[in-house]
Amino acid sequence: MSTLVPRLWSDVADWFDLDLASRGGLIRMEDHVSDTEYTIRAELPGLDSEKDVQITVTHGMLSIHAERKEEQQARHRTEFRYGMMQRSVRLPANADEDKVTARYGKGILEITVPLKAVPAPKQIEIAKTD
């Protein structure tokens, strides 16, 4: 019985992974925000960053699109995921969209989004009306 529960859990997790893969796949990622920048690290092993990956920023949304093409069409066992993968995240309100940078190495895509200084709130004087 003690080995059955982990096996069932693994089977259920695999089922959800296959469901995500059939819908295009979800890119696994982690992020970190500091006072000066927002950093995203995305797991994209085995891709050519110049041909297979696109990053776009529009109206506060950063999107990563990647595609892994299958090299052979022969029937065989594979657990690799092929096809389109994508992920979008909302950027912080003070993100500097014009200065986003990205680099790729060892299967990890790292995107750095500089953050602008947040201006201090401006006190608005209220005029009295009679």
C-alpha cells in the first residue's frame, strides 16, 4: 500500500502534464522582483534561442513563445514535449518596457525588466466651493 499512493500520484501528475502538453504546453518559470528589476527565468532546454524562441512586450504583458520541432517522424517512445509552448506574465506597473533584455544559456532563458523609480504621491489640494 505504501508504494501504491506515490505511484497513483505520479500517474495523476503525468495525466495533468499530458493535458497541458496537448493544449500547447506551459513553460515552467520562476520570477523575482527587487527595487530595481524584475527577473524571469524560464526553463527551455534544447531550443535554439535565435530560431525557436520569441519574446514580446505589449501593454504591460510579457509573452514567451517557443516551439520544439520533432526531428523524426518514426513511431517510438518519447517523453519529450514537441510543439508550441507559451507563457505570459503581467509586468509590474513601473516596468521599463523599452529596456527589457534577455539571455539564454544551459536551457534557461533569463529575462530582465528594469523598473523605473516610483514617484512619491503628489498631494492634491482641494478647492472649496460655496
